[in-house]
Amino acid sequence: MTKPAYSEIPQPMDADTAVTAPPNKQREVIVIGGGMAGLSASIYLGRALRDVLVIDAGESLARWEPDVQNYFGFAHISGEELIKRGHEQAKHYGVEFAKDEIIEAHSEDGVFRLKSKEHTYSARRLLLATGVYHLPPRIPEVDACIGHSMFFCKDCDGYRVQDRQVLIVGTNDVAVEYALGILLYTASVTIATNGGTPNWSPQHDAWVKEYKVPVYLEPITAVEHEKGCMNCIQFGADKRITVDFLFTTRGDVFHNKLARSLGAELDEEGQLVVDHCQRTSVPGFYAAGCVTPANCQMIIAAGNGATAAQAINRDLFEESLATHSLRRHREKQLRTEQTDLQPAPR
Ligand SMILES: Cc1cc2nc3c(=O)[nH]c(=O)nc-3n(C[C@H](O)[C@H](O)[C@H](O)COP(=O)(O)OP(=O)(O)OC[C@H]3O[C@@H](n4cnc5c(N)ncnc54)[C@H](O)[C@@H]3O)c2cc1C
């Protein structure tokens, strides 16, 4: 199957992940987003015997990385495989999944009410793990190179570009910092503004000059690659330079629309503000992964998810003491125990 365009990832409904339970049943926890953070959280919540539903549109960024090299315990694994394993692991602990996209959220009397095009859902605790969208550069045909020779993150992929020809595409301070950071891996680093005017700070401009980083201002008109491995970039009609790897710094769009409608606090960039337990400013509402200020890495997103799940579980436990639902559960246990101890009728 050909890989879909980065900007329009089609996700066929998978029988295995279709809604598996009545959507309108009230859950203890709903996790929106079944990527690295959401899956990790759901494994913890499943193992805590919580009634948890993961609602996922199936567009985890992890699927774009064919060779993850920085996930603890796996020297090489694809992002797709990590997601598949996480999904299987969560299902093993009774986590239910719905393949769906939530378009509306509000809370009422301590219950979160969610809507997709066709279903409604509700839960007493909500975890948002909807991630981010990295804007790709405006370069024709570059999609085929994503994850192979075009990257968004130097912390994930700097190691791979050692001693190769690297192009940073961007006009901002981040582009300059990427170029300087990549100098640790290779001597051949160039910046291209792709027709944009540099808007980096005077200090960054001074660094560009001090470190003698070449800057191309012309629009990029073509990229030559073989199965996603870049060979060369063309500027205008005929100027070409050899490029093995490209990093882009156009920016991120955080999937925070639902959080905004719930009234949660966001920072200047649009990331959800969370405390050390991944709690947002709205009681009962948690967030984890790249939709928060976590450095956007798989293992960090997964760790965030686990932290959120632990806090949610604790929160529900405290609620069960406050509302005496744990006592009712205990009374039922004791009644069953007594019945089991009755001598068998002759
Ligand atoms: C090309 C590429 C290469 C990468 N390589 C690496 C790497 O080598 N190492 C590394 O550590 N990181 C890498 N990353 C980053 C990594 O993919 C992310 O850090 C990680 O996936 C973030 O996890 P997350 O759970 O926050 O978001 P995601 O994994 O993106 O999951 C978010 C999920 O939420 C769903 N969703 C969003 N909105 C809704 C909604 N309204 N309703 C229902 N579902 C919704 C999405 O469909 C998606 O499935 C790479 C990213 C890219 C793009």
C-alpha cells in the first residue's frame, strides 16, 4: 500500500478497533488519543482495573518513524510496531477502544461529555493525549522523505546525520539553533529560508555569521530522492545542492481544541499547562504527551501517560473513599464471602 500524504493520513476503519462497547455508557476514564501517551496511560489504567475507553482517530505521529532508535529497550523498532504492541498490551488488560474522532467536549456536574460525528461518550475523568502536528515545509514532493531523510526533531534524529550534508529549512531562531546544534554531528550544515525572509534575532544572525553557516534565500522548487532518501535540492530553475538530510522548523499545531472548549489553561504556544501529575487547570481533566510542554519524544510521551494514569487512579480511589463506593464494594465482597461459607444443603 502506498504511504498516504503526510497532511491527509487516511485511516481505514479497522474492525479490531471499531467501537467495542455502547458509546453512551458512562466510563470511569476516557482517554482521547491512542498514540504513545494514550496507550501507555491505558495500560496502567487497565491494570488498575479501571473501566477505560480509548477513543482514537488513528493518526499517531509515531507511525511516521520507520526506525526508532531512542526508545529504551529497543535498538531498532518502527513506530507503527510500538503502537501495535501497545494496543495489544492494553487490550490484554481489558481496555476498550473506539476508532473515532471527538469533535466536541464539555463538562457538567463532574462528568465529561464528548461528541463525535455519530456518537456521544461520557466519563468521570478525562485524559487528553491528542498530540501535535508538525507543519511540513512547503516543498513539492517532500512527503515521501518524511521519517527517512526529512525530520522535525534534532534530538530524535541528529545522531543519524553524522558526517552527512544537512539542510535546515526555516526562517526563525529555531532554524539557526538547529543549524548550530547539528554542527556537533557534521561539518556540512546549510540553512534554506525557502523564499522567506530571515526573521531570526540579531544574536542569531551574528551566530550564523560567526559560525559561517551558508544561507540560501531562494524558494526550493524540487527535491530529488530515491525511495525517500534525499540526494539533492533544487532552488529556482537550475541551482542544485547535494543534501542527504533535511530538518524543518516551520512550527507545530497542538491538538488543543477540546481542551480550549473545556476551559483549560494553555501556554503561549498552545500547549496544555499541566502540573507534575499531568493535571490540567480543570478538575478531573488530565493531559499527556506532545499536547503538553513535554519535549516531544516517544518515551517522554509514554512516561507522561503513565504518570497521568497513576494520578487518575489515585484520584478515583480517593473519590471512592469520599463517596463510600469502596465501602459498598466491600460490603458486597463480605456478603459473597458469607454466602460462600454457608454449609452446603443436605
Ligand atoms: C517523522 C517523525 C519521526 C519521529 N521520530 C521519532 C523518534 O525517532 N523518536 C522519538 O522519540 N520520537 C519521534 N517522533 C515523535 C513521536 O512520534 C511523538 O513524540 C509521539 O508520537 C507523541 O506521542 P503522543 O501520544 O503525544 O501523540 P501521538 O502519538 O501523535 O498520538 C496522538 C493520537 O491522538 C489522536 N487524536 C488527536 N485528536 C483526536 C481527537 N479529537 N479524537 C480522537 N483521537 C484524536 C491521533 O489520531 C493520534 O492517534 C517522530 C515524529 C515524526 C513526525
